[in-house]
Amino acid sequence: MDLPDCQNIRKSGAWGAGYDLVVLTYDERFLRRKVMVTAQGKRFLVDLKHTTNLEHGDAFELADGRLIGVVAAKENLLEIKGDLTRLAWHIGNRHMPCQIETTRLLIQQDHVIRDMLAQLGADLREVCEPFTPEGGAYGTGRTHGHNH
């Protein structure tokens, strides 16, 4: 490894300047043990006690105290406009991660859900931007299907 291992996470707002950064998709920000590569091309091993949900702005704390900031990567998403309350209910009923904003919803690309939303009258558009969906109801950061 190029850098010391990481066994701790600092949450957004609980750290200052970082040594480097990693750019991760929503799915990549859910991990326990993985080799990461920073923007500067440095490798380090993340070895956490539990599978952890990372948010944009969190940081990996290396064994030597240096911090590697987490940046949410741009992803191909589906932007949803229309009757947001009704559409959000249908998305939530399918346990899909959803970024909820005042004038739109964002979800990961899924052709079945896209077809359902179109049938419900949603205005849909493909976009490419960071995905930071709403966390789970119990503060776990991720939603889970009925099989959890």
C-alpha cells in the first residue's frame, strides 16, 4: 500500500483539511473492507469493524492521522418531476434510494421503475450528477428491502 491503513471514519463537519480525496458512487460509499485509490493515485486499505455508509464530506482517517475526504461521484440518474408526494410514495414502496428535493426526486437508473413512473404521469429526464439519497428511517444511512 502507498498509505497507511484506515480503520476510522470522521463524519462530515468533524474534520478540517484533508491530505487527499476519493471520489465514490453511492454504491461504493457502502463498505467495510476495500482497497481505495485517491485522486492523487495513492492506495490504502479501508478495514472497518462494520459495514459503513459514507456520505459526501466524510473522511477516512488513516493510521498516521491523515484524512482522505469522500466526494460523491457524478452518476447517471433519473430526475423525476410531477406530483412528488405521490411519486415518492411509489418509489419508497419499492425501497429505492431516493434523493428528495423541493422540486424534484432523483433515483438510480432502473428501466422497470422508469416505466412505472411514466405510467403514473411523471416528467422524467436522465441527468448525471452526485447522488446523495435520503438516509434510512432509523439513522442507518441506507434503506433495505424486506429481506434484511
